[in-house]
Amino acid sequence: MGRTNPTYRDALAQLEAEWKPMRRALRREYQHDFDRLFDRARGYADAAGYANPPDPERALVLSLLLAHEAEIRRLNDRLDELERSHQSGTSETKETSMGADTGTACDCTHDADTGVGAE
């Protein structure tokens, strides 16, 4: 891009302008998502501009795919972290409850109103 082609950033702005009627036709709840797609594409503008593609729409699609792939990886990493945290918390809970168990069985009922146990 550059002298023979418009810059990727210029082409992206033109594509966004061409798709404005679709944005206006979207429900308000989806308009922010539409805007975020172009924001994500702009995040890869340096790389897309360096590639100098003859068709900037292909660079836009690849930029969006890359942004989605990065988001999926981030979410998977977060999910793995939460699962590890949950598993270590579960094993600590088991150890704590096993240590508190004295081995004696109590056939008791607890009166929730008075807080008194009856055997």
C-alpha cells in the first residue's frame, strides 16, 4: 500500500464507511459489536499495512480472525487458570474436612430455631 494502493488504514476507513448503512440497521445492542470489529481490525493495521495486500477486505477478515483467535486463547487460558484454582481449592477443602473429622458418629438432629442439638 502507499503510492500505488491506498494505505490499509485509509482502506479500512472506507470499508467502515461503506458498511455504515448496515450498522444503522442493526439493533442498538449490536452496533457496539460492529464498531468493535473495526476497532480490532485497526489493532492489526501495522501488520496488514506492511503486508500490502491488493485487496484490503482480505486483510480486514484476516485481522478479525486473528483478533478472535487471540480472544479465544485468552479465554482458554483464563478457563484453565480457574479450573486449576477450583481443583486446588477442592483438594484443600477435602483435606480440611478430613482433618476435622474425629471419627465419632453422632446421630443428632439440630433444631434450627433454637440452635440446640438433640440426641
